[in-house]
Amino acid sequence: MKIDLCFSPFELDELALRDKNVIVIDVLRSSTTIAVALSNGAREIIPVESIENAVKISGSLFGDVTLRVGERNGKMIQGFNLGNSPLEYTEATVKGKSIIFCTTNGSVAMYRSRFAKNLAIGSFVNMSRIVDFMKEVGSDFVILCAGRANTFSNFSLEDAVCAGMMVQKLSQDKTLHLQLTDSALAAQALYKTYGRSIPKMLKSTEHGIYLREIGFAEDLKVCASIDTVPVLPLLVGNVIKLRKDETRSTESASASTTTLSA
């Protein structure tokens, strides 16, 4: 089982990921937000790589069941329904909705991975579920970090550390015969350095500092939590959904919560 890793999608040929197993990571905040949205009952996520495509697609869908969401420079796009804060994606807001998803980094990485054989969206909040899925598939994977557009290196420390945590957890399973590329080993080393305190690490990264400056400090707490949203977002056709068995489990949990509240 070979684990390869790409620190940014921006120089990546889309066809390079055709028929590969891919995990896309955008800790701050797309991967986290998608997990929260689907956990709270969103019907599907449609990732797009540009605002123009988001507007075009939304024009062909029913307005009352569709949300246009996303951000530029961390802030909600003008005229859209939601930004990219996981705290906005409550059950009351997203349940049953199709979400057209357009962000600076995360949705671009997802869109460029659309030809993958298997594509899952991972973050700290669903770490164990993603690792279990990789074990279940049991073959080679590429972990694709969303990185940061408009920077010299396109590198994102939080995405690399998250990827390194996945590699570390896989490495701890002695039944697996892993082959790690240099980039996977580098991410694992970064996790061993920064993984002792994920909240502290997120606060210190470039994007973490920026999000705090523009009023999203609470988002960092959500994004730093481990296994709090144990769902598996998978690309099905051109949309991201929960796997059918997980959809039923989520609906059952929601129904139980409603009964208890009543």
C-alpha cells in the first residue's frame, strides 16, 4: 500500500489523479465545513472551482433547495447564502439542501480530483473515519493538500500536519505493508513535531492567524477537534455525499435527538 502526498493542487495536472484513490484535505476550512454540513443533513455538496461556475450551476437548480456558499479571502462571497465557517452550517440551515461549494483552495482541490477512482474529504474532525476508509480500500492512495493559493509556495502547514497524522495512524497498523514516499514521510515528521497540540498549531499558522484577525477564531476550535464529526464524505458522480449506510446512521441519530428533545 503506497501512500503518496501532494502539498498543493495548483501545479497538478487533473488527469494525474485519474483512477487513483485520493484524500483531499483543507483543514481551514473546507474539509471541516463539508463534514459538518453533511453530518447536519445536507443532501449533497457540489464543488466548483470558480464563482462563475457556481452561479451557472445554481441557475439550473431549484432555488428553494439550493444554497450557494463559499468564500474569497476567508469572507463570504457577495450574493451567496453562506460563507465557509462550519458554525454556519446548522441542521436548520442545511438539512435537505444541495450546496454549491466554491472556496479559494478546498473546492479547487476537490474539483481537480474529480476523475479519481475513490475521492474522500478528510480533516481532523473525521480523522479516524478517513483512516478506516483507507484501510478498507487497502490499496495505494494520494493525499492531496489544498494548500494556499496566491502564496509563493502554495504550502499550508495545517494541511500537511493533518496528512501526517493520517500517515502516522496508518503506520501504527502493523498488518499494513506501507510504502511511504518522501513527501508522505515529510508530512509524518511535521505531525510528530506539531501534532502534540493541534489547537496551538492552528493558531500559529498563516491562515489561522488571518482567520482570527477577520473574526473567525471560534472556527479554529471546531477545525482542531479530533473525530468530533465521524463521517465519510465521498465523491459520487459529480457531487460529494455521505455513503448510504452513514446517511441512514446520521438520520437515525438525528431522529433520536429529536425524540429526546420532545
